Amino acid sequence: MAMSKPGPLLAWFYRAPSALYRARLGWIMGGRFLMLTAVGRASGIARRTVLEVVRREGAAAPSAPPTLWVVASRGPKTDWWRNATANPEVRVDWRSRRFDALAVDLDEEARADLLADYQRRYPRAAAMLGKAALGEAFTADPDDLRVLAQDLRALRLDPKPV
């Protein structure tokens, strides 16, 4: 079962880092976070949210932005995920960089692979994600990962060529 929507106080806390990105101070958040700007699927208004980067792969050219992956812990009910899949041309603020990207929705198998990789690299954070989404910590057990991959959603953010 995916995480529930946060209450107003926690929602405010989650939105506070976006002020840093809007002030071009995203580098303070380090490489583990990004700000995603997607067009609202119903409103047409730019919507911003700060997300954890669960994987990144360097670009072919040193000056090009990397490919980044993010996970929607509330599954298909996650507003930012719904916006980005409806309007996949997004903007990414990561560290001190801003670039346009194409949001690619991952299938269940790719989500399971992504979660397995995340669990290997960040076991404590993965345990917290599993507890929040499943009600119990998950391990590298393939069955746990498949269950979690069914509930969660994830995007790969492919930088658009300049």
C-alpha cells in the first residue's frame, strides 16, 4: 500500500526546500535531491516539488546534465507523478543546474530493479521507504521488491539535448 498524503504541517515542511531551489541555492541540498517542475494536468500551471534522487547516471559529455531517477512513494495517486506523466516535458533543478528533461514512466520490472539498486546503496533509507509504503521494512528479497514495485511509481528524467 502506498503512503498516504501528508498533513498540512508535514506538507509545508516538504515544500520548504523548493524555496532554496527557486532562489538558485539548490546546491545546498546536495546531489541527493532535485526540484521537479511539471505542468499541472488539469490547471496548466507549473507545479514544483522537491524529490529524492534515487539513482543518477553521468552524461556522455562532462558538461551535460545526468539522467536522474525519482520515486513516487504514494504510487499512482502522487500528484507530481500524475502531472509529469500527463505532460512529460519537465524542468529539473539539480545542484546548481537547471535543465529541461523528458519524464519517462518506468514499468514494474524497471521499478523493481531501481528499488533493488536503491536498497543496496541506501539500506536505511530504503527500509524507511518500505515501512512507509508497506507498513514494514523491506529487504533485498525479490518478493518484497516486487510488492513494493507494484505500489510505487518511478520516473527516469532524461535531459533534453541543448
